[in-house]
Amino acid sequence: MDRSGGSEQLPSSNIGGHRAGRHEMAARHRVRTVAARLGTALREARLAAGLGQADVGRRSGLSQVHISRLERGAGDGASLLTWSRVASAVSEQLVVFLEHAPGADHPRDLEHLRRQDALIKLVAAGGWHSLPEFAVDPGSTRSRSIDVVLIRPATGEAVVAEIWDWFDDVGAGLRGLDGKVEGLSQRLAGRPRPGGGAWMVRGLYVVRDTRRNRVLIGELGALFGARFRGRSRAWLMALQDPGQRLPAGNGFLWSDRIGAAIRPSRLPRQV
């Protein structure tokens, strides 16, 4: 067991007597970004489980100092085995996949941006103000971000819209949506609403229509149906027609593969 508290190191950039090339430098930048995200996820999972860093260290066979380094984003040299051990220690699992990296002429998150763009265009006629990449916690250095916030001042309605290209942790996503709805509700609490009273804030999933996502939603149909009870066609009408109010339940809509259109869904137990 590694109880030294030290960190594993990446191979030297001077490989075979040559200085690090473009691809290696890009890889190093990417692994630092991934390590920072994993560190944040580790810290959040540890706190949610009510564990201290020393507890996670004992469970994973690492020192408290090592766990602290991982949480601070200094785990770019840690092995997959190390990350898998600490994930298991907080009752999570490490999930890794490769994705296509677009060329320099396209941003890495192009598919995500296309769906944000499609949603903003869709709601333009419905009297909604769109706020992409909205920071829920403005006073925090690591604020949660909402993919698109929709505000309709005339009716005192708001939507937390989350765009999903790939599901990696469904439970965390659903919990995150609830937290963001609550966070936006608090942000709007001091803002005047027509007719008085509290703002109506709903959650909305816009999911890329892929075979993998269809299979997953099919397997978890009852779960998604219970969490997204608003009829999708009623949601589409409310988003496009300023005279239509939001349904009582959260919404779930499909986005086509190229991100140009948003379509209704059919989930069980919708009311």
C-alpha cells in the first residue's frame, strides 16, 4: 500500500532525446484538466458520504496528504488504479471513455454548443430570455453552471435547462438538477414577479438522440418518467408560445443527432 503521500509522476517530456511535441503538450494540458475535475468530484463525493480525507486514505491505502493532493487537482500523475481505489473508497466508480477531438477549427464542445444554440433559437418566440452557462453561485470560485437558464419575466417563469450528450452518472445528474433549480429559485427570490408570489422554476433535460441514450432511457424509463412528469408536447408549446404556461412537472426533450432540432419524448408515468 502507498502511504507515502507522494504523487505518481508522468514520464519525462524528453522522450527518446526529443523535446515534447505538440501532441504530448496537448495531452499534458488535457490530463491536468481531467485531474482537476476528478479532484472536485472526489471532494464532493467524500463530503456527501460524510468522510474525512484520512477516512478515504485508510479505505484506499493512501495517505491523507495524497488524498488532499488529488482533491486539489494535483493528481495528473496518478494511475487509473489509484483513481479507481479512491473512487471505490467514496462508494463511486471511475468511468473513462474516449471521445472524438475535433480539429482546431471546431471547439471540443461543439455538439453541446449546437444543442444550446438550438434551444435558444426554439424559445425566442416564446418570450424567454436565454442565459447560457449561467453561474448559480456567483460568490463562489467554483460555481455550479447551468447550461441554459430561461427567464420569462412576463409570467414569472424560469427554466433550468441541462444539455446531455453523454450520460456518465445519472444519479448525480438528477441530484445536480434539483440543486440548480433550488439555487436559481433563491437567486430569483428577491426579483419582482408579476402578480406577486414566488417564481415558478422548472427543470428541463435536452438529451442527444443516440442509440446509447435511447437504450439507457429505455432501461430506466420508470425512473426518468417519475422525475420528468411534464408532458413533452406541452413543454414544447410553452417554450414557443408566450401564452402557454409551463407544465407542472419537469420536462424531457430529445435533440436530433446534429443538434438542429428539438423533439418531444415519450416517457412512462408522465402526467
